[in-house]
Amino acid sequence: MATLIEKWFPVNVISRDAAIEMSFKPRPAYYARCKELGLKCKGKGFYDPKIRSIHPWPARRARSVCRAINLGCILPGDVEEDLFFKALGFSKESIEEVVKRGYPPLISYVRPDVEALEKVVPRVGTYRLIDPMAGGGSIPLESLSLGLTTYALEYNPVAYLILKATLEYPARYGLELYEKVNDEAKKLVEWSKSNLGKYYGENDEGYIIARAVRCPNGHVKPLVDKVRVSRSEVKRVRVSEPCNCPLPKDLDAIWIYQHKYSLMNGDLDAALKSHVYVVKQVKGGFLEFGERDEELLVSAYERFIEIKDQLVLPRSKIPRSNTAFSSLVKMGLSDFSLLLNPRQALSLGMISKYVRDRVSELKEEEGGFGLAVGLYLALGVSRLFDFNSILTSWNYRTKTIRDSLASYFSRRRFSLREVYAEAVVPFRSLPWIYEPSNEAIRETAGGILPVLKELCELLEGRGDRIKVIHGDALKLSEYFNQKFDIIHVDPPYYDVHIYSDMSEFSWSVLREVLYPALSDFFEDSLLKEVWNYHSPEVPRSSEIIVRPGKSKYRFNILLTKFLMKAEQVLADNGLLVLWFSHRSWEAWESVINALLKAGLAVTKVYPVASEHPARLVTKGGTVGFNRVLIIISRKRSVITLLGNNEVEAEVRRVVKESIGNVTASKIVAHEHVPKEEVRVFSRATALTVLTRAENPSPRLKRKILLVADTVLKEEGYL
């Protein structure tokens, strides 16, 4: 019997909710959504603890989409829409209730109605769902929220640790975990203020720094003359000994040499002249960097020189295989600790040592529970590195520091700019990163603890229904003898993100801070024969991705291999759900051919919003689409295949249906979906018909695309 998702899916409702959930500056979108639903929330603040605040990870998916898909996969096809929405937790009344409690008008903040679900599906917990490339964890989180027995498999060690923090530990330990982490975070913040506060201005909110070089005569040449600090303000870069001497053209090379020399040899003068502090941000605006600020900076640099060999820093070499950092490595920034100025290195090094020591103590004192607590502290240190390095940039539009990973998301590689920003670690960064609770204040700007509390409340008591596994998706059938009812996966999108390269930035910190407990976290790793957790390099050999400058043929082979393994562990009446989006037609052909070769037949396809246009990850849709296709498949052996004489009518039907669905998957209420997205998604949907054909020949493939193009032309999209 067909499931509900093979019959119907509320593309419009879910897309609108997902687009709002994925936005990074969402308050106007929340007001708009309240207005659409007839709710009053204008001028209201929102308590908005999103799971992405646990730790950065690219390609996080909207929880509302994941929940709706998982739900649609277990409900029978004859279930009424009203029951679907009730089990999902979506109604005007339920959204109104979460808004009254201070949350945004989003499905993710409404609890699913498991009681209503169990009336239709009495043994929900017997359904087995696996996400073999679980990443940031939205899919398994929403599986667990519905009560399914859930498996989250992940190849990358950073994502694996994020999954343990997002799923396993909240489910296993509940609110006791939150209380302990909250207590430890408070101690860390206070320790930081006591030990690092003397190196920063307590009322400062951030520093804007220009890179500069010291000429042989000791003069200073900034690499930029002016800095835009806000939409309306531009500040001159002033130095006490400006350089008018003739200098070589490659100032970057000179700067890197002097920067490295200052860090490695403790050259105070080189450090001060390589990093020119232009202004500091304070409440209400910007102030010139004064004499007192200079004294604080010098004291921090002197302390760094004094104890630099005792600091716990990410000293590992950047792997040669890492293309995301290749331009920086060529410039001479060959290891991760060189991505810090001396004060940043002092702060990160001291905090890392504190947390590493605390992880060791917690492990000794409280075993597995203590390890869980230590992981959240370590993830916070990794976030600190992300928001406090020479790769962080100044966002003059919002007057905030933009994280280091933003340079990767905007260009698909890490880059060094002439101007960067430094955070005020003890008074601003750590309190923001952890946000230890103050019961009188119910707000969050993106801290770990508010999210952890939500996760503990949602998942507590379900520790026996979640398993997080560090393993290789290409070995699914070797790992599991039992079959899965649902394989729900969001694989890498061809050449969009190189996860291994990006993640080594975070891994360089996590492996240092968690050093006393790495053997415990990776005790059950299924990759022990091919990868060691002490390695500065994350595993790559089985990564299903198109690397820059490499053949796309390898992607086709590995994706096909994965889907073949998935088909082997899929129950005969099970569903495989795959997400995919790309501008390149070649990418779509790779995915659909892989499904066909694996013996899978696509029974339904839905487009949903996956990104907000303002996000750097798609550059507003100019690099990637802001929508994704959800592709539902069954084993070819269990469905009735189409005869060649039936294919044309089916293609015409699915293309018309696709056009309607794509144009309904609006990101904003009055959006006109770009014609390019309609064309590409509808052609891809048409090509999935090939997987249901009795004789899926190249000739039939050409016919399918010809029919699809004819319909698109008739409908005005070609």
C-alpha cells in the first residue's frame, strides 16, 4: 500500500515554514508569517534557539521539512490531511500557542502530536529509520521526535560529534545534562573574565584591524588606507610611523612572513606593526584605539610570548589534500595556529587548556555523563575559533563580526582579507557562545545552552531509540543485517561543499581540546582500520563529492555504490528518500542514473524551499538554487513498471505536476519562482520516470526529455 508521501505533500505550507526557519535575520519574516496566519506578534521579540547553534555545519536542513517527510513516510496513503497536520503539530492554534510562549511561528517549535500519530500507526517505535549521511542532524532529530527507532551514520568526525551532542546525549541524559553543562559554562565564563579580562576593555564590543607590514626602516605600511565600519562611516587607518619607503609589490608575502615570525619567535614589535587596530566598537558607535587600549594589547602580547609553549593551540599542519585552504597554504599559512594574532592565540590557548583539563577531570569523575558535558564545552571552544581568527571579517552592514567559515561559504574556499575583526573573548564571545541561563531573561542570540535545553526537553527518555555511528555509508550492507523501513538521506550535492576540507578547521581545535577523551568518543568507530582520531586529517577516501579539478566520474561511481548498498538494507516495502539540488544538468543525470543502476524506482518527487536567499551558502540563488527536490523511491522489484507506450502520458503528467509544485514552493508569500528552477526541477522530475520504465534505454531517456521540453514550452517555461 502506498504511503501518504507518495500521494500528497503540502509543498506550499512546508516551503514557507522552511524558508523562514533557514533565514539568519528572520524577525521580519516571523512578523510576515504571523500576519499570514492571522496572529498578532508585531513588535514582539522571539526566543529562537535553533539547533545550528550547537556548532556550525553546512547544509543544515529545515526541521519542518524533515519532520513532515518522516511523518509522510509512515502514514498510510488514505489518511486525511487534517490528521497529517495534527500529527505534524501544525495548525493556527498550535502556532499561536508557541508564539504566546515567546517562540517564532515555526513548526519546529511545536511538539508533534505523537498520541494522534499512534492512533493510526500503533507501533511507531518499531519503524527503523536511518540517515547514512546525517550531517547536522535535522533528519534523525525529527525522526526521534516522532518516536521512531533512529540511526544516524556519519563519516566526518566533526559531524559525528555534533550528532552525539544533538541527539544521543540529550536523549540519554535529559535535563540533568543541561543543568550540568549550564553550571560548567558559568564556571568557564567566570574563569575567562578573571584570567583574560585584564587584556580587554570590559565595555568594548569588538575590534577592527588592518593588516600592515613593517619596512626595513621600521615604518608601518597598512595594506589598506580606509575601512568602512558601518553603512555611513569610513575610518582612516592611522599609524604613528607611516611608511613612504619603496616596497616590493607582494605585500601579502611580507605580511605573512612578519606575522609568522612574531608568533613563532615572540617579536613584539613585529606583532604590533603587523596588526594595526583601527577602531574599537562600543555601545552607540566606534572609538579610536587609544593609549589604554594599546597598553592592554601589549600586555596580552607580552603574556603570549611568555607562555606560548604552554598554550593548547591547533598546531597541526593544514593537510595538503585540503583544497579549501590551498591558497592560504601557498601564501605560507601552513598550520591552523597561524590563523590567530597573538591576543587571539593567548585567549584560545588558555581557554583550550582549561577545557582540556576539565574534560579529563569530568571523565574521571563522572564517566560517560562527564564526557557528554565535556563535549559541549569543546564545541564552544571550536565556535570561539570560528569567530576569532584572522579569517573573521567585519560586516559593516550589520556592524558585527562575520565568522571565519563565512569566507568559505561565500567563495567555497578560505580567504584572507586586508581587514579583519577580533572578538572580546571574556566579556562578549564566551557569554554569547554558551549563554548560561538566567531564568529572569528568556532570550537567545545563538548560544549552545538554550538549544541544549530544548533538545533535552524534546528527547528525554528516548535514549533507547537513537544510535549515532561513526562509519562509512558505502558499507551499509556490511554494518547491518536488519532491514530499514526508511532510508532518509541528504547526500552531498555534487561539487557544492567539500565537507572534509571545511571541517578540518574545526577538527584542528576539537582534537586538541578533547585529547584526553578521544579514545572514548571514537571507541566504537567503524573506521578504525582506515582512520585514526589522532590524525589532523579527517577521512576522505569514501567522501561522495566532486573535488575541484577532479573527475566527476568518481562521484557517479561512489553515489551508485552507496545507493546499491542502501537498496540492500532497505525493507521490501521500505522507502528511500533522497534530497538533491544543483544547477548543472550533468549532476541531475548522475543522481537519476545512480538510482536506476541501484535498482530503485522513483515513485514521487516534491520541491521544497531549502535556503533563504539572503544566505551566503547560495549567494542569493546565483550559485545554487534556493529549493531542493525530495525524491521518493522504492525497490524496482516491488512496483509495477511502465510499458514504453505508457511513458509519454506519465511524463506529461509529472511535468505538469512538477510545474505546479515548484511554483507553489514559495520562499516568500508573493515570490515568482525563477523560470530556471522550474525548468531544471521539472526536467529532473521527468527523467525520474526512466527509473519506473520496463526498458530504460538511452533512446527512451531522449524521448522523456523531449516530451518534458514540449510540455515546458507549452506552459511558457522554455
